[in-house]
Amino acid sequence: MSELLPGLGSLGFEVEFHSHAEAILSIDFPEVLVELDQTLSTIKIPIDSLVRGGGGEHELTQELRRRLATRLWHKHNFEIKKLIDGIERESISHEVDHVRSCENGKVALEIEWNNKDPFFDRDLENFKRLHAEAAISVGIILTRGTSLQNGLRSKILEFARSRKIKSFNDLVPFGISPTARQESLVTSRLARNGDVFAEAWADVFVSDKFGQATTHWRKLEERVHRGVGNPCPLLLIGIPLGVVTP
């Protein structure tokens, strides 16, 4: 754990620097490290928001977008054009959700809270291309950490028990509408194993919504360690279970 992000370290965030990102950030972008440390070390995720129905961005992503915007991190569309004798022959654009423009260059950040894991490939390849064109100096990815991924079932089960959820009808007030497939899986488990409803539902819910094929720390590490995104300097940050509140 780097001393460059002391707030995150004290809270159990996972942090990895790759391809000299630690040196680059500490020397050329110290303000970026301070902003990330201060912004992320105060985030909280109410357990209700993990189970609440509705599509679109998660509340955490929305909140982080607002916080980062106040510190001058904004969405940016990088456009790279190829000219031959003054005539445009090729144009490629790469949109990044959070870009910080500093005196010594730009730093790009993507938040992958709960997408399909191929989004990591997209982000890392974009960072690689943008770095090769000297458009960015470092790429940063924020995702669910190991402790959060592994602890989701216990948190969701704790939620179900504390709210006395004992049937599908008890889920309605929280905006949760299980699909026919999910209802079938829960019902089958109840009949086969004699589980109580809360346990069966929590297992199915977490498996479906936050399964292994979604964006989380292990999936990100696997890609980076096999060279995806290399040689772009990278900072990886994993959100810990401790940020989830009752």
C-alpha cells in the first residue's frame, strides 16, 4: 500500500501502481493524489442503494461524478486525427468520463462500479492508445475491491434479515422486482434445501447482480497482470467492504 494515498490505506482500499505510475503521479501530479485521497476516503454506500431497483448509474457513481467535477475532473472526448498533406485521412475519438487537466498533462479516470467485465478491456485499451499519443500521462480505474466483492452476500443477507424480508412481497417496498428466472431459482432452493427465504434470495440476488462476470478487482487484476493496457502507467483502486453502511 503506497503512502501516497494514506486516507485510502487506512480504510482498506486496494491500491496498485503499474508502469511507473507511482513516480509519475508523485512528481508531476501530486494534486491528483490529494484529490483522490480526499474524495474517495469519505465515500459511503448505504446498503439500501445496493438492493434498490432501477436502472442507470448507481448512486455511488453519480455522487463521485459530482465530487470529482467540483475538483475539475470532467468528461472529455479525445479526438485524434491523421493528416496527409493537410488532408484528414483518419479520425478516432475516445471519450473518458473523468479527466483532470494539470500543468504537466492530463490524467484519465474511469469508474467501473458494476458493468460487464469486458468494460475493463475497453478502458485499458483506450488508456493505452491515449498514452501512446501523449494525450494522457496516467490512467486510473476505480472498481469494487476484493473485500467488497466477497462480502456482498453477507451484507445483502444482513439487509434482508434486518428488514424482515420473508417473501417476494416483502421486496416490493424496496423497488425490487425479481425476474421469473430469479423467482424460480429462489423457490427451487427453498424446496430443495429448506433454506429460509432471506438466505435463498440473498444468494440469487448477489449472483445475478454482482456476479463474477461483472467489474470487480480480480477481473481487473487479471487483465492488467497479463499486459492489457501496457505500457500505459496505471493506478488501480479497489473499494472496500467497509464503506457499506446499514
